[in-house]
Amino acid sequence: MAENRRPIALSRRNFVAGSAAAGTALAATPLFAPAVHAAKTLKLGYVSPQTGPLAAFAEADNFVISNFLNTVKGGLKIGSSSTYPVEVAVKDSQSNPSRAADVARQLIVADKIDLMLVASTPETTNPVSTVCELEETPCISTVAPWQPYFIGRQQNPGDPKTWKPFNSTFHFFWGLEDVIAVFTNMWGQVATNKSVGGLFPNDGDGNAWGNKVVGFPPVLDKLGYKLTDPGRYQNLTDNFTAQITAFKRDNCEIVTGVVIPPDFTTFWKQALQQGYKPKVASVGKALLFPVALEALGASGNNLSSEVWWSPTHPFKSSLTGQSAKQIADAYEQATKKQWTQPIGFAHALFEVAVDVLKRSAEKNDPKATVAAIAATKLDTIVGHIEWGQKNLPPFAQKNIAKTPLVGGQWRLRGGSKYDIVITDNKTAPNIPVGGKMEAIS
């Protein structure tokens, strides 16, 4: 694979403290497939949080993009006859929304991309998508629940009557209704007092998950759960005593929330030090990655989270024909690391991109690309992706395509490694269950 390296001046004033090294080699590197018959290049932009506290979401980017470029090394045919070589220009959001917006503008204005792809949490998907909408650049995003993505980008998020669909930006993932159902289904397998402690940070996910209209509170109340919500906290906090004290006071036998990985490590260690140990802890974002569990040692056993993708998901790639297990195995063989959930959705972004571009009328026609996105009906490694479906509120149907979600629990094996076992599939029965929920001991 040929590479053309150009220096890009990275802004450091917005660099997030504690950034990880994973993925930094991608940040300033346009990656190319070999040239074919056409002189022009088909350019894809890709933005993800390769460094900073959200870096675990982008750990597999290098693997996914390298394999994608190898798959399309003969170029892509657009329209009736032209075949173009493919370039992926990769940018690091550094887990910072301002940085994400800045690099999106660079990709659009300087790199003149044909299609933007963006992944991982509202802090990255939202600013990139907003810039694309303003610039009328086609954009496909994933790995953020659809409510913080769609509602968070509205001019008045608090007034549903003013919410409007977007013209150029499209998103596929699951929603809060799905993760709430998955979590409460898992909780129902364990005998508890139905008292829940909520960890909701002051960010796009936290404000949505803790919202009294679209988030956890109204659903938990309807199902007979009592929620203790101590209020929003700032990400990268070093003291969760206030939350732990409130959860102990109300005898919360369940903990939930949407927490960045370093913050949950801090919370859980402090909770155990202060004598607080719930029967169930189902936490989004932080508990998606095996490395986060390994950082907790034996105390991570039986923690639980949502599962968007795994080697047991019964789907195949439209690009390579590989099963979910084959892709996960290939990642582990290539990197010597354990598979991680974002592999599937990063791969699916490029599946959708190829399908869309092949169906576009011609290159350099954003309206044709947008029309092709809207008409997508594709079976991918993460399931079927199709916009305009009735499984969403009417205001979101144009821009959102839902993917399946199940729940799982982490089990310690071999003294230090963790595997996630799918324990609930009521929301997606075609994804097999591997075991039942167990209380934290």
C-alpha cells in the first residue's frame, strides 16, 4: 500500500489531558489505495477520537482502514464508467469537540473530500456532522445513540416542536430506548430492591441519558425503579464521593450511567474503598472495552454493559464476505489484542460508503451522494442499514437508521483477562445468548 505523507499542523491548545498514543500515526496521514485508470482520486474523510479519554473507541481504526484500502485497491466505479483510486484522509478529534469541528473543515476545504465518515460519541459525531451540514457535504456517522446525535444538534433541543431533519448528514446506531430496554431486561434477572444510582456526566451522552423526557428517568419510573440522580458532573473528575454517598444513602443496589473509561475506573475504585458495592452495575461507554475491565482487576467481574457488536453476531460484511467472528479473529491475529466492539461499526462505515458511492450518479455531485445515502438498503457486519424506517419517530426517520442492541456481562477468565457474555437478547432475538446475569459478588 503506497502512502503519501504530508505534514499537518495540529493544534495543541485543545489537546485533552491524558491522551493515549493509540492511533496517532493515523492523525496526519492521508492513506491511499494504488492508482488505477482514472487520474482523479475518490477522497473519503474519516474523523474519530484517536487520542484523549475516548481513544479506546478508535483503537481498531488502523486495522479497519488498512483492510478497507486493501479491499478497494482496484478502485471504485462511480456512475456508468469511471473508476477512481481511493484515498482515506484520517483526522484525530483528540476527544475534543472543537478539534473535531476544526479537522472536519480541513477535510472539506483543504482535502476536498467526496464523503465524510465519522465515528464515536456525540463529542465527535455532532461537531463533524454540523460542519458537514453547513458545508452541504455528505456525511455518514455512527457510534452515538441517535437521541444525543439528532436532538443535540437541533437549534432548540428542549422544544420538540422545533426539531427538523437534516439535509446532508445521516447516522446509524441504536437509541436510548434500546439501551434502557437492554439494561432493565438484564436487571430483571437479578433480585434487587429496584433502587438505581445514576452516573450522568455533563456532556452530550450524559445529558441525554439523564433527561427527564427522553432519557432513563421516565422509563425507570414507569417500570417501578427509583432513580437517585446526584446531578451532572464534569468528565475527568477525580472525586466521586458525592455520588457514592448518595447511592449508599438510598441503598442503590443498581448503578447505571454513561461514563468515559477513566472516570468509571475512578468511581469504582473509590466506591469499593468507601464500602459501596451494588448487586448490578450496567454502565454505557466505559464498560465496552476489555482493557477497561483489566484496569479494575478482579473487581470488574460481572460488571455489565450494552453490546452493539461481537464475534457471535450473525452478520457478514458486504465488502469482504467475512463473518463477525472472522473479522474479530483477524483483528486479534493482526494486533495481538482482544477484539473490541467498535471494529464492527468502523468496518460498517466503509461498507456503507462503498455501497453509496457505487450507486451515486457521478463523482463531485453531493446531491447525488445524499440521494444514494437516503436510498441505502444494505446488510452489513452490524446488521441491516436502511434510512426512512418506521421504527423511529417521524422527525428522525430521514436521518437515522437503527441497528440491533443486546446486553452482556463481563466474566473474568484466567485470572486477568475478561470475556463478555451476552445475557439478554429480547430486543434482538437473532443474536444468541451465552449465559444469564449474575449478581456482583
